Amino acid sequence: MPYSAPRKDESLVAGFSKIINRIQGQPSSYNKKQDYTFGKTLGAGAFGVVRQARDNATKENYAIKIILKKTLNGNEKMIMDEIAVLSKLHHKHIVGFKDFFESKDKFFLVTQLATGGELFDRIIEKTKFKEADAARVIYQILSATEYIHDKDIVHRDIKPENVLYLTRDEDSPIVLADFGVAKQLRTPDQIIVNQAGSFGYAAPEVLVGVGYGKPCDIWSIGIITYTVLCGFSPVRSESVDNFLEEVTAERWVIFYEQYWKDVSLEARQFIVSMLQIDQNQRPTAKELLKHPWITSNLKEDRGADLLPNLREGFNARSKFKQVIEIVKMQNRLKNLKALNLEDSEEDDLDYHAGTISRSDTTQSQAKTSAFHQLVATALENKERVQSFHRQESQGK
């Protein structure tokens, strides 16, 4: 295709923008911002938001994480570390890194946009889900984990929310996302001492602070594997102290017959190996990829349909979680906007800024109007889950 020179007016606008940015004291990389058209907000965290954006030249969509420098309290190295990690990773099961730029008060990280939805949400949308399907999911997570571990990188926050389907296609690949707390080790056996991760998926050694490394990711995958096969987490505790007491008990991983009767012994052995309290006893990702449960299920589509149990378990938990996440996101956005508007002329964090389709707006309104009904349903489901665990504990 012959080269097409930019129109004169476009060049003038771009040149004028660079001059303005320089006058305002913006970093030189800030000029990249005009290459994107920002759309809807996809999520919000303690440090900023993630927004969908379109590359004006290629028309491709990306996810841009926008971090307020003020929220970092001088720890800007954390963002530099994340960029350093992401820029090294090129794997089909890891979300891709595209670009980075900054303003006086914000960092912008541009990554591949995964539009297929979170792991558990996609599973319950399926018409059936067999043990072999679960093995293929875990195989992809392990493949990504083996890759980063070979590079001496520990993810430290592997959980269902960070396991995404790339597209809405039925055969979409899975990608591991959010390397915000990932750690690049100086040596393969380096010990990490600071806490990171999410309760319910973080390994016990992470919470105790006795020092940990790559095996903490294996524990997290063990929790996910158990959950995708029965619909419930093996962890029943709701506090760190109770959790530590629970996992130090003999044979703490319990396979309730009602939910595990159609799942193979190989699967149970696979899970138990990852949930060893002694991190040194856990197999590596490389070893797990060769486990018979993985290799045999990749060759044939076997096992009963697990969806009825999975839907019961996932729905009971996800409804309550959805309510909490809605409230947390609203509060985070409110706090971030207050910080942002103190010394910034541009509201990059505005939920309604950018290009949002009519369907997005309709869905948002529907969620708001159904909020109270959702709360009631969630509370009811939470009670069902707690009641189930009480009954199982009494019947052991």
C-alpha cells in the first residue's frame, strides 16, 4: 500500500498539542494519549481505573489502566516494575502488553483487551461442562504459569477474576491478566517476604509472612481447580486466623460426596498435590502439565456434566460478590475522582467519559434499577452457602 501523508490540518493539530503539552510541563510520552479514543470504564481499583480505548490508527480496541500517581504515595517503582514484567511476556495465555505513557499526575498502561468474560461467568453460560473441559482450563493457566516461572516471575494474585477469556467465541483461549503485584525474582530460589494476593486464593505462607516463592502460585491454581470441578472453594474460613487453623488440620481438603461423586480420583489427587501446606512439597507447573489428569483429559472428552452443581455453587457466591463489587467500584471511583480533580484539568476517570454505546448505557441503568433486588438475592444465597457448610461439618 502506498504511503499516504497525513492531512495538513491533522499535522497542525498534532503539532499544536505537543506545544501545549510542553508548555504545561507534561512528559514527552504524554503525546501518545491523542492516539487513542477513550471509552467506557471496565473496572476500578485502589490506584485507578481500567478503560476501554481504541487506537485511532488501527481501530483496534485495547484496555488502558490509568493510575493516579498521588495514590502511590511515592511508590512509583511499583508501576515501573509492572511495566518491566509485562514487557518481557509474550505468550498466548498471558494478556499482551502494548504501550506505556504518562502525564504529570497519571500513568497509562495499554494492554490487550480481553472481552470474553471472567472464568466462572463463562463456565455457567455453557450448555455443559465436563471434567475434561475443566482440565483444558487448568492446562492453559498452568501453561502461562510455567512460562512466567521459567522467567523467575511470580504472579502472586492468580484468582478467577484474573483468568479471562480473550473473546466471546466458544473456543476462545484463556489469558492470565493483572500483573500489578507480580514479582521478578533476582534468583530462581529468592524468598519473598511481603504479603500480596487475595484472601481465599493466597497461600498460607504468604499470609503468615514466613517467606515464599513460586509455589504460592501453585496453591492458587489448586484452589481454582477445586472450585471449577464442584462449584465451591475448599476454603470455608472467613478470617486469616481461622484459615490458618483450617489448612493446618490433617487432610484439610474435603471432597463432599454430593458434589464429587462424578469427579475422578485422579482429579482429587491432582488438587491435593497443589494444596500441600508445605510449599516445598508442591509440584511445579512443569510437573503438573505432565500429570495424568491433564494429559488424559486433553486426549479425550470424558466425564459427566458438572454444570448443575457448578451453577448452584457459582451463583450462590457470585450474586453476593456482585453486590459488593458494585458498591466498591462506586466508592473507588468517587475517591479517585476527588483526588484527580484536585490538580488535574482532565477527568480521565469519569465513568461516563468517552464513547459509550446505547446498549452499555441501558445495561448500566438496568443494573442500578435492579440493585435492591440483587442485594436481597445475594444475602439469601450467602445464607444458603453458610448453611450448607454447617450441615456438612456436622455430618462429617
